[in-house]
Amino acid sequence: MDWLDELIQENKEMFATEEPPQGHFERFEERLRNDRQRKRMRMILRISSAAAVGLILMVSSILVYERYFDQEPGIMKLGDVDPRLNQVEYYFTSQINQASTGIDSLSIYSDENTRNMINHELAEMDSIHTELGKKLGKHPGDERIVTAMINYYQTKLNIMQSFLTNLNQIKLNNQIKNKDYETTLL
């Protein structure tokens, strides 16, 4: 890099007098806009993929259980089945609540479509939890349902953490772009 520094220092006047070609800044801004749109689409695709995988797992487990259970049950929680499972349920619900708070605070950095998609996916997951609670009410001793509920909590927590990671990435990208934009203005 020393020879490059010397070359720049020797020809400093030449570099300072030249202006970029006409329309350079407009073309540069257009490229930045296109790049932002592509990154947003990739981020939405990643979030959607993670949510879709989670939903497929949830729906498939529910379909298996629906085959064996027909009655309208009361909704039960894991802690109602076994007091030891109350700790497991408490751990997951507290982690999910923390992730939900983080998602709510970071959602301002995403566009409205992303926020709507996240809310929709979480609402669908909550309906799955309600169904599992009903099935647990019908058959409180069935370990398959208990396992499905634990899997539900794990999957929901993983998906929410994925949402958090993606929202943090969007926030970081926005901050970097803002810094880059501010330096180009100076």
C-alpha cells in the first residue's frame, strides 16, 4: 500500500480537480435502492421459510393427534398434568415472553409486511397451542400430547429467536446504511 499512498500524494491535485460524470449520484442512489429491496426480500424469504418449517411440524403433529381424539376437551396446561412439567412450561413461556418483547421493540425497523407476517405466524402458532391444550384436556395422561406441547414450545421459541435475529440484522443494516448515507453527504 506504500506505493499507492505515494502515487496518491504525488498526484493529489489531479484527484481533487476531477468531478464524477453527470448522473453519477443518481445512478448510485438507484443501485442502493435496488440493493435494499433485494435484501428485504431475502430477509422476508428467510423469515417465511423458518415460520413455514415450524408450522409444518406443528400441523403434522396436530393432524396425528386429531385422528385419535374426537371430543371437545377443556384446555389444560403441562403443569396440570404433572407438577414437574410446570417448571418446563414456566421456562418456555418466560423465554417466549422475552422474545416477544424483543420482537415488539425491534419491529419498528422492519416494514409493515414483515410485521404483519410475524404477527400472523405467531397467531397461528397460538391456535396450535390451544388445540394441543384441548387434546391434553381430553387425554391428560397421554405422553405424546405432552411431548407435542414441549415440541411446540421449543419450536415457537426457535422461530421467535429467528425472528429476533432477522430483525436485529435489519436494524444493523439500516444503521450501516444511515451511516454510509451520512458520510456521502459530508
